[in-house]
Amino acid sequence: MKGARFDSESARAAPRLMRQDDTLYTRNAVPGTAVYGERLVSIDGIEYRRWSPLRSKLAALILLGHREVPLEVDSRVLYLGAASGTTASHMSEICAGGILYCVEVSQRSFRDLVRLCESRLNMIPILGDASRPDDYDPIVERADIVYQDIAQRLQVNIFLRNLRHFHAHAGILMLKSRSMNVSKDPQRVFAEVKAKLSAEGVQVNDVVDLSPYSKDHAAFIVEV
Ligand SMILES: C[S@@+](CC[C@H](N)C(=O)[O-])C[C@H]1O[C@@H](n2cnc3c(N)ncnc32)[C@H](O)[C@@H]1O
């Protein structure tokens, strides 16, 4: 599968995402406005938002050198665990011509998410539980990609359920090993999750340990 290549050449051709040394930026869809206090900078006369790998596992994944992340400009993404939209806001700038369906269970985070989505028209906020895809199915017209970041014991089952329910062709699972088993070596948990996904018929293209940015977390990039 062809994915977005986050190298300097594609950044020049389609500068929605820029990398300068160890710093990432996305092109600000709402110029003059920061989402969570991040720095705004002008690069070649265009405003970008600094994207910290300490605040976003997706930024960590890209900075750690993974170059085939399945996000295209027109991707339709089901984002599970959007919280108040820190990462989703940057993703909405990468997938500027697509749609992000942002599912969040916490009412408190959801309030901030709704406010954010008022100015970012390709983000749709959904108050819901990611383990119950039937509940938000009527709102999600189509999802090519499932992106999940929920620190839950059953996070792998929830990911698989959503991939299947929406017939997504790709997924990114941000897995927190300690939520599945607090005492087990994270590397063992990552290996077991990879085996489970494969046994369920999901092709695991990459497993990226997100340390030092996110301790005990790994990103699983999958295809279905
Ligand atoms: C680590 S935070 C997500 C951070 C966010 N992805 C970001 O990078 O900006 C995890 C979020 O998942 C949400 N969450 C946990 N279980 C959930 C569920 N079953 N359905 C939907 N959201 C859930 C939590 O409320 C929390 O906001």
C-alpha cells in the first residue's frame, strides 16, 4: 500500500507536514490559532504549528523514522480516543481533504473536542464508547483507516472490532502495554499482540517502540 512519505522531498511537494531536524510541523488550517499552546511559526511565508512527540504518539512515530504511515491527503479516518484533539488536530491538517471521525468517551474531553471541531470542518466529534461501533455507525459514512489510542485492557479486541465493522483497509494501533498487563515485560506484550493480530488475519507491517517519547507504548501499523 502506498502511504504518505514524510521525507523532505514530499514535504516540499505537498507541505502539509514539515520536518526540520528533530522538529515536526503541520500547516495550520486555522492561521493565528494554536490548539494546545504549541508554537506557531512561519516557514516560507506559510504558518505552521509545531508538533511535539512528547504530546503526540503519532508525531513520535514519524520522528522515530517510520516513513510509511498510511495517511493520505484524502483519507477518511476513524479516530478512537481523540481526547481533546491534540493529535487529531495535526492529523486533520495532514488529511486536509479527508474526514476524521473523532470518537471520545469522556464528556470533559469531548467538550474541548467539540469546540475544536467548530473551526476544523473535516473533524467530526462523536461522544461514544469505542467498544460499541454500532452506536456511531450511523454517523461514520466510511472509514479507510482506524487510528486508536485508548489505554484499555481490551484495546486489541476493540481495534479488531472497529477494523472489521467499518471494513477499513489499514490501521494504526497505539498500544499501551501496561494497560494490558502491568507486570509483564512490554516487549513480550508487543510480541503477543503482533501474534494475535496476525492470527486474526491482520497483516502487521511494522511495530515501532515509541520510547523514549512514550514509555511502554508501541505503534502497530497494519493492513487488512
Ligand atoms: C491517551 S488519551 C488520547 C490522546 C489523544 N489520542 C491524543 O494524542 O491527542 C486516551 C483517550 O481515550 C479515551 N478513551 C478511553 N477508553 C475509551 C473508549 N472505550 N472509547 C472512546 N474513548 C476512550 C480517554 O477518555 C482518553 O481521552
